[in-house]
Amino acid sequence: MNQKYLMHLEMNMRKFYHLSTCKTCQRIWQEIGLDPHDVTTQNIKEQPVSEEELDAMAEITGSYESLFSRRSMQYRKLGLGDADLQEADYRKYILEHYSFLKRPVLYIDNRVAAGNSKATIETMKEMLN
């Protein structure tokens, strides 16, 4: 990836990736007090995450696996529970189908929080303050 582009993403990124029809994403949006004027929101079904965005997020979190959702219906449909997935596989699947991206994802400056655990929601609240 272009290092200059990656630095630009990390320094200027303020984005909330979600599914507009996901009740959990909607609940978390409310719970963390997200102001859409503070961050860019992206419905990942209508506008999937780009390679550059995903690569930047994985670099910050340390892995593509940390951004991968095993709750996706596609995960079960493809029988991936029995597969020995590697980092390249996680990246490939996330880019192939929006449902493989753990959600919601909050990306602010050089921090990324993905998922819906209580700890992740608390991290998101801290990131917004």
C-alpha cells in the first residue's frame, strides 16, 4: 500500500462503519452518542470497505482476523468454521462480502474499535470524547 496514502488515512480518518438495517449497530450508535456531524458514516452494504481502508485498519489492530466476523451467515454457509483461515483469507473474505466485517467499526485518527462487546463500546465512547 502507498505509505503516504496510509498516513493520510490514519491522520484524517473519522469514520463509523455499520449496516443501516442492523439493530445492534443502531443501538450502539445511540449508546455511544455518535454525532454524524463528527464522523463520516458508511453503510458497508451500500459502500463496502475499500482495500486501503481495510489494510489501514488491520495495521492498527494488528490483524485482519480482529476485524473478521464469525457471526456472518456467509461464515456458516461457506463452512468456514472447519477451515484453517490465515490472515490473507480473512482479508479476502472481508473484501468479498460486507457481512464478514465485524461491526460496527469506529475508526478515529489512529485508533480502531470493532465489534459490539461491552469493552469495545466503552472504547468507542472514549474515542469520541
